[in-house]
Amino acid sequence: MSSDDERSDRPEEGPPEQLALIRESVRKAKVPRAKPRTWRGAALAKELPVARVVVNKGVLHLDQFFDYAVPEELDAAAQPGVRVRVRFGAGAHQVRDGRREGGRLIDGFVVERRADSDYSGPLAALAGVVSPEPVLSPELLTLARAVADRYAGSLADVLQLAVPPRSARAEGQPSPEPLPQPTAPEAGTWERYGRGSGFLAALAGGGAPRAVWTALPGPHWADELARAVAATLASGRGALVVVPDGRAVARVDAALTALLGDGRHAVLTAEAGPEKRYRQWLAVRRGSVRAVVGTRAAMFAPVQDLGLVAIWDDGDASHSEPHAPLPHAREVLLLRAAHDRCGFLLGGVSCTVEAAQLVETGWASPLSADRGQVRRAAPLVRTVGDGELARDEAARAARLPSLAWQAVRDGLRTGPVLVQVPRRGYVPRLACERCRTPARCRHCSGPLEAPREQDLLCGWCGRDAAGWHCPECGGARLRAQVVGARRTAEELGRAFPAVPVRTSGRDHVLDSVPARPALVVSTPGAEPVAEGGYAAALLLDGWAMLGRPDLRAGEEALRRWMDAASLVRGQEDGGTVVVVAEPTLRPVQALVRWDPVGHAQRELAERAELGFPPVSRMASVSGPGEAVAEFLAAVSLPADAEVLGPVPLSAPPVAPGRPRRPGDPPPGEHWDRALLRVPPGSGAALAASLKSAQSARLARGALPPVRVRVDPPDIG
């Protein structure tokens, strides 16, 4: 028998063409299936044949639900909350056999199953169910809708922030069984606060206390947050903690593990990777884990039976989401606390004006220590102002005054010394040595910088500025207006040659340093934690932070200083902080007295007189001048709204290869910005009117676009 005959007796081993013919015959012998592409001719579900879907298309004028027909074969899987694929964009003329066809495949979520539709025309069918896992709960949908309305955004944009991308591998793995609820923890260091023990007891008893917590300086804040979470878990409820960055997450994660053990909490950060993050998120949604700690993405975590939401250091810019609709984690957690009627804890070493307003209005109670505890925990703060600098020979010869040199020498005898510099690089800002005129680029008038020792570049356009001459006096020599972290480290290394110098900044951030003597030069927000605390700290160039043309300059400078000073040992242990800033300024006085609450209260009173946020609600409209004027003419603002501007938006051009900040004009364009202000109680009406006007503008394809932002962080 030939090999060809042998293969003909066993068709399953035949050539590919023969196998394809056999498989096609088998398929034709079965009951014909409708094509999933359109489900043409497929029978609909017998009960609730209509699925209401939110499509993943964040265009404002399409911010609504859309109805789709549910084929019978998808009836069991297409339940509320699951991810689906739908065809979107087919016109009413694309109808065949009573079904709408065509359009582009996009993702969406089923939010409801219905017996009929409000739409009278033919419906398109669901193209498919991506996964039977219900990831969009009614509670999360309600929260997302509230956030979208508050920030004049679309529901689809919020859901992209709230529901992480799917990982099939993580979804196919079962989540662990939930552990039994722990016992209520001891108060621990919460006893240092007058109402600390009572706050934990209220959480453990199933209550919903709301507090603004001014934490004492030192390393205990992470353990105190962990005890608040443990008290909430002891009541059988869940807890959510949002912190600014991965380093803070690691500290709270370690504190929770030490207090509760493994398996009782989940960590949600972008650094974990898509699969691990989705696995942790699923464990929370399925109820396997009832406590969450994470960065701003965790503000939407679907914690079951939520009993506490907490945020640490709400003034940190990392809490502001850079993607539409640009929500702030503090405001999202406030919405969750109101909707879920759960406890709320806003904590930090400093105090923002928004936190002071929560206490002023009675919505939250203050949670702080008495002055005796503050004096024992806080370091000694000393100031060096302009008068001292003018009389100080050391300050004229170098950048550090004698008091700062002495503090460094004394501190290095017992441990590391922290030096906070408000700029990274070598010499970020320069001026004429003879007449002190700021050095500007001859092409775009941007500030000249020396990011590296030998380079002289424009900070706006990035052009080389070799051969610069002062336009005022003709001088060719430059001096530093603000010296960067690298230059400071170099100067200190020469002054203390036997001491190691370490730097921490955007390019390389240190998590911690040992207790050995060392100089640690850091930019604000990148300060590493020292074992046992720093012996001393220098806060240099305070005027650089205080002189920013922004409403929050003083508040932000004080927050940065207090965050750094809180890493220093207490006064009883010899800890000293030297701040180079004018001592008569309000933020400097608040640092010396260690009184962030008093500073926030005075700022709040002034803003109330001037009608600035957070007493009022404000929104910004920015874009090309003609587009902004057209938008303002079309929007129907509330009767009590006030329009400020428009004025030119002073944003520096972006150098080639550098990312553009969110909200800045594209390179080469000149934008205007108008601020819209309404009194308390009219914020929702303002957001609704802005959303309506923007939707109408987008629906008719008006160009150029304008950018609308509710609660802009920078208002000048």
C-alpha cells in the first residue's frame, strides 16, 4: 500500500487542505451560529433583552448610557458590571433585518439590564462579553458619576481611572479566603493626642468619626495610620488609606504587616505592574481583603463595607490626578465619606487651608496634641534673615551663614545632617555678577541655567547661551541666584572633606540613610528617612519657595519645611533646624512655633475676605484668546458667578525633548486664561454650566479647543 493510500484511510493525518475541508463539513453539520460580529439573525434574551452600557469614550457630548440588544447566547454572561465590546458610531441608516450594524468596536461596561429601551429605533447587539467578572459595582458607578459631575468631566474618563486594565491571567486566579477580623489594637502613640484614643475607640465600635489630624513630627505616623486601619477592621468594616508616593506606601505597608500580619491588606500602586495590581484590586473587589493602602489611583478602590477613608499629606501635588477630569484624591475621599457614611481622617505634619476649612465648618473635628507634646517632639528651629546675612562674613564669602556651618558641625558629631535645596542641578538660576540683572536668553527671554558645571543653557528653549553679555551693564560674569543640589553637595564636600555627601532628587531618590555622620543634600519631597532621625537640618534659599507668584506659595513652603524638619530628632535629643529665610514672614514664624494649624487658619481668614478658594469654588478656562472669548460668550453661568480675566497665560515654552506640563500651551502658541468664581453652594451649578458649554462646543467640532479645569491648583 502506498503512503498516499495510507494517508487517505486516516483523514485526520491528511494534508492541511484536506483537514480544513473536513472541519468545514463538521461545522456545517451543526446548528448554524449567528456571527458574533453583528449577531445577525440571532435570537435575543428572553428576559431583560436590553443592556444599558457606558461606552469607553470620554467625549463630553457622549456622556450618557447607550442601549444594546442582548443576544441569547450572551444572556448569562452579560450581567451588570461586566466588561463588554460594542459597536459604536453606526448611523441610523445602517439597519438590516431590524438590527443596527456597522460602527467601530470599543469597550464598555454593562450598568443595567432592562426589559425595554427608551430609544425607539433599532438597537445594535452586544458584540461580545470580554469577561464575566463584574468589575463595576453600583457603588463604584455612583462614585464615578459624582466625581464626573463635580469636575465637569465624563463618566467614561473617571471609570478609566477607577477600574484598572484587565489582566486575563490575574482574573483566572482565585483570590484567597478572607481572614477573620482582628481584635481592636492598643492606642499606642495615639495616646499623645488628646482625642486619639477616643478616635480609635469610635472606629472599633462601628462609628464614623471625621477628623483633621495634625501629626507630631517623628516616625510614628505610619504606625498610627495602621492602628486606625486595624481598629476599623476590628469592627468588621473595610479601610482605605491614600498616601502621596511609593515611599510612603512602603512605610504604611510595613506598619500594617507588623501590626496585623500578612494577608489582611492590599497595596495598590502603579509600580507594582499591571498584572499584580489587577490581582490585588480583584482581591479587594471580591472581599478577600478589606484594607487598602496606595497612591492616588487607590482612591477608587472598591473596598467592601467601607468604614474609614484616610489621606496623608493632602497638600502634596501627587494627590492631583493629571488625567481628565483631573480629580484630587482629597475631594474624592470626601465624596466617599459622604456617600458611604464612613469615617474620615485627613492627616499630615502640616495643615492645608482645605483641612482648616473642614474644621472651621464643623464637618470634621481637630485631632492634635497639646503644646507640651509638640515641644518635646519638634526640633529647635532657628532662622537666618537678610540682616544676619549682610553682617555675616561667611555668608558673603559662601552661601551658608555661620549659624548654618555651626549647626552642621555640631550635628555631624552625632549623626547625619539633612540639607534641603529648592532646586536640583548645578546652578539652576543665574544673574549678572555686577548689576544682579537676571540672565535671559537672547532668543526667547527665558532664564539661563547651568544644569551641569560647564553648560550654559536656556531653561525655556534649551539653546546654548555661550558668550552671554548683560544687556544692562555689558558684564560677562555670572553669579548664582539659586544654587542647585549638586553645587551645594560640591561646596559642602569641600568644607567637610572627611564626611560622605549623598544627594537625593528626581533622578535618584534615596529611601533611607544610616545613622552614621553624613551630609544628605536633597530637593523638597525627596528627603530620605534617617535611622534614629537627623541630628540637624538646613533649609536653604527659603526666599526661592516663598517668592513664587502663586496663592499657595507660603502654604507650600511651610509644608515642605515641616516635612523635612519632622525627620529631625526632637529638641530634647538635640535636634536643630536652621532655615535661611526672613524671620518676620508668616510661614517662617509658623515653622519656628511649629504651628501649622494657626498658619492655615489665618490663610483661610484672608482668603475668605478676598473670595479665594477654598471659601469659593473656582474654575479656569484656558486656550487661544479667540476660543476663550467665544466660550465665555456661550456659557450660561450661574447668576452669582464672577469672571476674572481673561489674561495672557504666562507659561514658558517647552525645550525640545522635554515633556509639557499638563495645562501649558503647545509650543509656539499663546493662550489666555479666565477664572470663574462662585460663592459656596454654587459649585455644582458652575460645573454643570461649564460641562454643557464644552459639550455643545465639542458636538459641533469647534476649533481650536479650550481647556476647562475645576479647582485649578495654580491660580497665580
